[in-house]
Amino acid sequence: MNKHTPGPWEVLNSTAVFSALGADSGDGTAADHNDGWNICDCSVGVTCVGGDYVELGFAVQKANAKLIAQAPDLLSIARRWAALDGQWHPDRYESEKAELLEDTATAIAKATQ
């Protein structure tokens, strides 16, 4: 499996998602110290509806960018939940669960607000 460009990712100019400055590409190439990788540009979303080309509205483009920018955090949280499967300990359960729930809520909020 190829590695993805590591997070954090952030939304710039409302619809473009970029990695951190100087980030690794995921295959070992580092961006310049004053630049990041353009992960995606959500400003274009065109499909054919009834024979006419229709573009996504700006609000939807912005929402898509926010969701995509949270992908590394959401993946990390999902991996943390999966790692705990079958390993719940009564003494650790509540603190681990509380921390993961808080991190999950934060990532969801960033992706949807």
C-alpha cells in the first residue's frame, strides 16, 4: 500500500487543501520549507445533469475541502479505536474512551463546521 501525504492538512483559499509547509509527500520527497503539497482543489466539481454541465455550489465545495482536510486526523482516530479492540481494561477504559471520544468530536467538528 502506498503511503498518503502525512497530515496535518489544512484548507486554504476556502477550497484548496494543502499539507504543512515542508511536508513529506508520502514517498520521501519534501516540499520546500515555504511551501506544502496541494492535496486537492475542491473548487471544481462538474457533472452532467439532463445533458447540461452543472457545477457544485461554493458552499458544497468548501464543505468538501473541510472534510478532506480532516482525513489524516480521522484515519488516526479510527486506527486508535481499532487498536483498542479486545484490549479494554477496566482501569484504563474510561480515560481512553473519554480521550478518543473528545478527539473524535473535535475532528468531526473541524470537518463539518
